[in-house]
Amino acid sequence: MPLIHIDTEKCLGDGLCLKACSIDLFRMGEDKKAVWKTDEEAKCIQCGHCVAVCPAAAIRLHDMDPEAMEPAALNIPEEQAARLFMSRRSIRHFRNRPVDRGQVEKALHIANYAPTGANRRDVGYSFVDSPDAIARVRELLAEWMEAFPRWKKHVDNYRHGRDTILRGAPLLLTVYADELPSRWGDFEAPAYMSPQACAGAASYLELVLHTMGIGTCWSGLIVRGAPAVPELRQFLGIPEGKMVYAAFLAGYPAIRYVRIPWRKPPALTWV
């Protein structure tokens, strides 16, 4: 059974599916109807763009029923969209309150729409919300950090009852994907977009959490510690062949920011 089914009665012959398919798996038939290249369908990355672009709902991809898909039309004022992005702040003080797993899983469902490069969908997650498990992560990081003078302050703080390693966060979120190829620049390797995919997924996730009143702060210590401490990697459940590219702390903020601070304009070159 072909991966794609085209309802020729509905097809408008507008060629939008030809334009939307990045792999060029459609052609226009003599009757001016779209035709699926069945002999090349193994190349399909199942991104669903053909189903999403067809205004007549004439294309069905495997289990993607166009009639059951959500509409893509937006109704967000530009000012509100801008404020969503600009009002996100790093949160380093959290309430002593567990984060609702239902909210986090709802946010993850949305973040799963972040691009992954050729629709690889190779991004995975490890979430930690048990106080005992968080304490274990903190201790493993502290033991590793003791070897680095630059982090002595954080270790000392922790040993004296002040957590500046994980900031007392009730939730840790780790994002991983395939390890990079050993030879950077090997574009035949499928994992060369893994860091970007994880960064995108993490950004989506924290912005959705922001709309739910859940604050976040990126954790470079977890990102650096996961590959350096095998026990930490195992504890977080990171599979073999995967690398942690993003991690952050999360929880309900103990403080609230009431203004958006100014930012220096970025460097920009038009060519």
C-alpha cells in the first residue's frame, strides 16, 4: 500500500504539493492531477507538508488524516507575540512546589513541533522531578565540579546549604539527540543538525512553559557534566549514541519580573 493516497476527485491540480515537498516526490499527471512517485517513496521523510499545504484535503499520508488535523491559521497580535518572546527571563529562584506533570507533558507535545532537520525526530528528553533524584544529580555535579577552580564557589555554596548549582529547582529538563560525527563537516552523517535540533526544541519548550507560568534557566553545568560523568549520564537515562545538547532548570517562579529590560542590538551584516 503506497505511503501517500491522493483523492483525485478532490485534487485541484494547483501543484502546491509539488512545491511543498522538499524531496520532489510528486509530479503533475497528464490530467493535471498530482501523482505520487511510488517508486521513490522510500525517500519520504514523512514531514506532512504535502498534507498540510493542500487546501482541498486531497492528500493523506499514512496515518495523517487531513480532516483530523488542526488548522494552521494564527490569530495572535504581533505585539503580544513579541511580548511573549521578550518577557522570558532566566529564573533562579523557585517556589517550593512541584511542577504539574500534566502541564509539562502538554508543553512537550507543543515543543515536539520544533524543527529537527529533515524531520529526523531524533530529539529525546529526560525530566527529573523527584527531590531525591534532583539531590543525586546535584551531588554528582558537585563531585565533578570540585576538580575545577572556577566552580569552587558553587561547590562551597552547596556544601554550606546554598544551592547555586541547580538553584533549588523542582524540575530538571534535559534534551538530547544523536552524537555528532567524529569528523565535523561530514554532511553525509545524519546527526550534523543535532545541536540545532536540541536548541530549537529547548527554546520551544521553555517558551511554552513560560506561557503556563513556569520559569526556566538554562543549565550549562548539566550539559557539560553529562558527557563527563558516566554515572550522571546513566542516571539521567541518556541512551548510548546520544549526546546532551541542552538542559535547563524549571519551576514556578518565586519572583516576578514586571518589565522587559533593554538589550543591546545584535551584530548584523546584510550581504
